[in-house]
Amino acid sequence: HESRRAVLESVARSRFLEAKAKFLEDARTAGAELERIAIDYPNDPIAPYAELYAGMAAVKTRDFAKADAELAKVVAAPGNDGVLWKARLYAGIAKNYEGDAAGALALLATADRAIENDDERAEYLAAMAYASAASEPPLAALGYFDQLWPRSTATERAAMGARIAAVVQAAPPDALARAYDQLADRSGPGIAIAGGRLALIAAAMGDA
């Protein structure tokens, strides 16, 4: 029995390593095989890794419902902390794309410890920025938008600028002034857009 289990674990690990190599080359080619491994070896130690990478592949192919389903299994099960935090990171990213701001923020809290590269950092910042902008207090999004800005394309910046402007415009003046004072980046889009509105408010009050 022990010998047979060792053989199955070896086969499962070999299949996973091959699928992971495909994932690293092109995530679009690996998702189905990773899902299959998790189904074929549900009790094997490799199963949560297969589910994790299947969920990551689904995020990269923009199938967020599938990503949510795969990653939820990893988040809900006890296991390796590294696997758990990576699953929370990608599940939070998927939740943000699905429009579940509260769910995204709950998963992403401290999940930045799982970030390993620039692409993951950008996805994390985007999720935190847009989810924060849709939550309370929305002004918390400004710092994340500032960090995301230099990592973004011109098209992405246009959308970000509009979202920042909407958050700033809706903010009470006192709260906006506090957020302005607390921004770490004194040359980013947050300070520029918030400062512009604060200047208009001051001018309207006769404070040249």
C-alpha cells in the first residue's frame, strides 16, 4: 500500500511539474491540465498546488468565475502558508475584476507578502486601488493609484485619472484635505487631482 501511494505521489508530482512549466511559458495552455491533476489526485499533497496554479491560470486568461471557484478551495483548506497567501492574492484580484470590492479587500489584506514579480505587484495595486475606490473610505484608494500610475499604459492612466477624479469630487472637503496631507507621493496623480479640487474650493471661499 505504501509503495503504491509513493508511486501515485511521484506521478502526480511529475505531472504537476510539467504543467507548471507550461504555465510559466504560457498560462493559457496549462489550466486544463492543472484542473485535471487536482481532480485525479484529490488527496495527494500536490492537489492544493494544482488548484492554486489552475486558479492563477484562470486569472491570467480572464476567466474570473473559474479562478474564484478554484482558489476558494485552496483558501478554505488548511495547508502551506505560501500556498494560502498566493491563493488569497489571486482570489482577491479575481474578486476585484468580478466587482466584489469587499471580498477583494478581505482577501488582499496582507496578501502582498505573496507577490513575487512586477506583474503580480501591478495586479495587486490595481485590485487594491479600484476595490478601495468602491469601498469606505474611498480616499484610501489614492495612495494605491499613485503606486500603480508609473506601472500603467496611457490607456490605463486615462481610466485611472477618471476614477481618481470621481473619488476626489465626491469627497467632503475636510476629508479630502486630510487625505491630501497624508499622501506619500507628492508628485503623483492623487496629489494633483486632489490639490486641484482643494484649490477650487479655496478660491470659491475667497481664499486666494
